[in-house]
Amino acid sequence: MDENGKITGLGTYKLSDHVCQIISLNSEHENQGVGSSLLYVMENIAKEKNCHTIKAITTNDNLQALKFFQKRGYVISEIVKNAVEESRKIKPEIPFYSFDGIPIRDEIILEKCL
């Protein structure tokens, strides 16, 4: 929250079997440290809950997320080819192409040891 009590960012996560999975990480304003602060808090919560690993999943077109996580010590641990096809069965509104024209196909799993 900012100094006026307005929500400027939100992060959600799931803890399971000593692994913390980041579900969402959203910031009202980019490049102002909100996402980094949220990630720092999630990592500390994961450590307190005895998690050994923290993971984030994004799609192959999300170059901004890939940069964000890798700059903070996350490494690509797995690529699930054509995973978005399965996701579209549940959520058909997922586009086939990003606004940059990149085909949205694969899920990329990034992780960091805590």
C-alpha cells in the first residue's frame, strides 16, 4: 500500500511440500520497486515456513517476467512445451499471440533455492 492506503501491488502464493509457488505478482506501477518488494516478502515468508524452493510460472511470450525473475536470482528449471493448449481448454480466452506477435504456447518454470 502507498502512504494514502491505496493498494499498489498484490502477490499471491501457495505453500506445499517445502515449495512456495508464486501464483500472481502484480504491480500498479512498473519499475518502482513494488514487485521486488512483494517478491522479497514472499521469499521471507517461504523461508519462515521452511520452504527450500520458490517457483514462478510464466508463458514463453512474457519476456518482462522472464527478465524480472532472472535478475533476482531465479533460473529456468523446466519448459513445458505446448502447456498453454491445455490451459485454453479451461480458459479459452487466452490469446494465441501476444501483443508483440509472439505465439503463446509454452510454460516456463523458474525457481530459486532459499
